[in-house]
Amino acid sequence: MHRTGAQFRLTCGPQTVVVVELGGALRHYAVAERPIVDGFDADDPIEGGRGQLLMPWPNRIGDGRYRWRGGNSNCP
């Protein structure tokens, strides 16, 4: 197990994202293998608020749904 918990790798076309279990932090984001964010290794501590902004405040919204600009929060 990594220091930041499970690692979730998502891909869509040329985009690759790695989100970690600890705080849902964004560990890696690249497009066509070109880094877009200053990421961190799976065993590094999460520092500097990297991807930790969880809005609009999870666990404080009824049924985990909200509307943003007329759309549903659960839309892809």
C-alpha cells in the first residue's frame, strides 16, 4: 500500500490522470505524456494543496447532489 492509499488511474484519449485515495488528491495529470501539473510520487506526502480542494464541500450536501449552472453534479 502506498503512503497516499490506493491509486486510481483514469485515461481518456491522450489524457492520463492519477487520483489518490488520501484526500482525493490529484497526483498526476498529463496530456500525450506531457505533464500538466506538478505532481508527486505515490509515497510522497501531499503538500501545498495539490488537488485537495474539495468543493462544494463533500459530505455536507444532501444526497451528495447539487446543481451547477443548470446541470447535474453527476453528469459525466
